[in-house]
Amino acid sequence: MTGDGVNDAAALRAAHIGVAMGGTGTDVAKEAADMVLTDDDFSTIVRAVRAVREGRAIYANIVEFVRFQPATNIGAILTLLGASVAGLPAPLTAAQLLWINIIMDGPPAMAWAVDPAEDDVMRHQPRDSGERILDARRLIAISRAGAVMALGTVGLLAFARPWAGTDTALTMAFTTFVLFQLFNSFNARADQGPLLGRHRLRNRTLWWCLAGVLVVQIAAVQVRGAKRLVR
């Protein structure tokens, strides 16, 4: 609803978004409105809508990162604790933890910065201004993802060690944890709809980053010179 006169005040106040004219509008209209156009140009409303769309996309990308990064850290902590409790050798060395946090985490996280907005992002209900990025629901999802990473990594180490040997089993556990991270890249986007929906497939930067991470990980455990970096 747009208006500039005293008689528009009631409608401006009742509208979902009341827009008053800043130049020609009355003080009563400005007080009743949610937004004031300082230039009295209706095209500014279009630019404001675009800004809201961009803001929603940025917020969604922040949520994706917040769901992804802590899950990795929780998974690493639980993996080391679980292996210690089970009497197994540490599945991840200090160098491997650095490798995971810098090489494996960095590219996907940066790719989310250019994740495009969903086609229907403006159809979503506005979020509460007091809503927390890291609320109880997301904390539970993050903890669950970390626990799954830890259980899978420690479980594989315990299973493979008797028949594959300690060194091979540790390499398998390390690679398994990295693969969990790659899948968690999609899991972190669950707030915004289906994991592999059409919107998810459009971020080619993320796909290239994940492919690069996978190639680098294979090289790290297969190429003799690269193995020294993750021992």
C-alpha cells in the first residue's frame, strides 16, 4: 500500500508493508508507514524488493555455512573421543585435522557465497526478526550430523583394522570422514528445500569445488609425495 495523505494513514498501518512518500507525504502518513520513499520514486520500491530478495539469499547462505562448519568440528571431536573410548588408534592426526579444516572445508564454504537465491524465495513467509541463526532445531541437526560422521568413521576403523591392518584402516577412516563432509555439504542445505532440487543443481561453483576436493583427497592418499602432507 502506498500513500501520502492523512486519509491514507489507516490503510498504510493495516497493510503488510505500508509505503509513504517522503517528499510530498504528510507526517501522519510517514509515521503510519513501514517504509518511506525519500525520493518519491515508485521504482525505488522495485529496488527495495530486489534488496529484500538478496538479503534473504545471503541469510540462507549464512545458515548453510553455520549448519556445515560446526557439524564437521563436532564430528572430528566425537571421532577422536569415540576411538579413544573404544581403544582404537586416533583416526585423525593433527595434520589431517588441519587438512580437513583448510583444504576440505574452505572451498565448499566459499562456494556458498555465490549460491543463487531460490526461485520462490519471495514466496516464503518472513522470518521473525528475533529468530536466531543457531536455534535449538539447528543445533540438534548439527549434533546429529556430527554424531553420524563419528559413528561411521570409528565404526569403519574398528571393522577394517583386523583384516586390513592399522595403517590401511586409518587411511580408510580418514577418507571416510572427508566423504562424510562432502555429503554434509548437501545436508547443510536442508533448511532451504530438497537436498538435490533444481535450485541445488544450479550452483556450479559448489559442484566444481566438491569435485576438486575429491580429486585432492584421492591424491593425498594415493600419491607418494602428497602422503607426507597428511601423515
